[in-house]
Amino acid sequence: MTNSAAGAAGFHALHQPGRAPLLLVNAWDAASAKLVEEAGATAIATSSSAISWSLGYPDGNRLPRGLALDALTRIVAATSLPVTADIETGYAGGGENYHHSLLGDTIRAVLDAGAVGVNFEDADGGELTNVEEQCRRLAVIRETAATAGVDLFINARTDTYLSGTYGEDAFEETVRRAEAYLAAGASGIFVPGVTDLHVLHELARRLPAPLNALAGVGAPSVGELHDAGVRRISIGGNAAKAAYATVFRVAEEILGDGNWSELAGARSHAEMDALFEN
């Protein structure tokens, strides 16, 4: 765990005030991770939705843990950058069938793979997990990592806005959950579904930890998010969705008009092979 411990310290440092926000273009396999690294990334985040789609599963805690961890292992092995893993709710069951011991097993496997951070969400089967239970789960993650000697960066995701459940009370519910999650061992807070700069600014002001925003087409610019106090910006499954849209356009053109123009700009065979040559 020595390398993971050192990598975790460096990954924490990427979230500190006084520097530009950490930009994460989420990967889903070894090739996408290598391409993101080549483009100049300082860290790699995985996307659970993109990994699920690539392996034939819908998003939302449907992916078997073994497949998720195998994908993570391949991604970590492909890059020299620190990797943070999207583990959804921990691949430990759902509702009353959730097992904290299995969550501990997941975290040990994540550390064995060499990852230095996790995204851990509170949306379970379409509903948000009870705060007290979510805090127990976060404590398991923190304790398991601490036992291994790794200061794992735990990015605690809350779907208070994305779920649409809380309406006008979403801000206060977000703060309530975030404060509890931080007290339970979280390192940062991720609130997808919010692009309003005023809301993000108020969240950043209220929360004593790095704030992660989910960005994409129509979201504020990196500079605007930085000015609002956001310390980490990720794009989730959006890169994979763009890649798969390209596959569809290529196939549609070839099968329809029978020409190859959508293949223009493709990387060469040699360039792709070179990604994996030592």
C-alpha cells in the first residue's frame, strides 16, 4: 500500500485552495484512460455509468462488483496518474440487504488495485439512503482505508438535487447531509445536478471541504465554477456518451450512404498501439 499512500497524499493536494480546480475527464477502460492522460490530465476518474455500458449493463448499481473491479484494475495499470474510482454504493447490496462487510471488501479491492480515491453515493434504488446509515457506510470506508494505511480521498456524492425529491428544501438538505458525511470521514462533497453558480457558491461557502460539480454542455465555464468556489469538476459519463455517439454516426453513415467521411480524424492503428507500448 506504500504507493497508494503516497498517491493519495498527492491526490488530496490536487483539491487544495489556491490552485486551479481539479478537472476530471472520466474514463471507462484502459484506452480512454491513456488518452485522457495524453491530453494532459493530472488525475483519472472512472465513470460507473460508462463502465457499465461498456460491459453491457445499465447504470445504477447493476454492474457486478467483479467486473467493476476488473475494469478499475486495468485502468490503474494503464496510467501513471492517480486514479479515483466511482464505486456507486459500494457493490454491497441494497436496502435491507446491504452488507457493511462487503463494502469493506470492496474498499480493500479498490486499494489493492492501486486507486487513491472513491466516489461514494447516497442514491440507493432510486431513493436516498438514510443519513445515519450513509454515515455508517462512510465510516466503514474510512476505517478500512486507515487500516491499510491509506488516506483515501472519499468523495461523498449526494443526489439531493439530482433526485428532484427535496424541491425548495434541497439546499438545506444538501448541507445537512454534507456536514454529516464529512463528520463520518468524507474528504469532499459531490453534488451532481447543480449548475447554478449562486447555489454552488453558497455550498462552497458553507462546506469546509472541496466541492465537486458535474459539468457538461450548458454548464458554466471552468473559470466561472472556480470563481464560485468549486474545487473539482468532473463530467461523469459524458465522454463515453460522446464516444458512443461517434460510433453510431460512423455506423449510420456506412450502413446508410455507404461512405466513410465520419472516419476522418480517427487515430491511426499505430497511434493506438503506441498507447500501450512501454
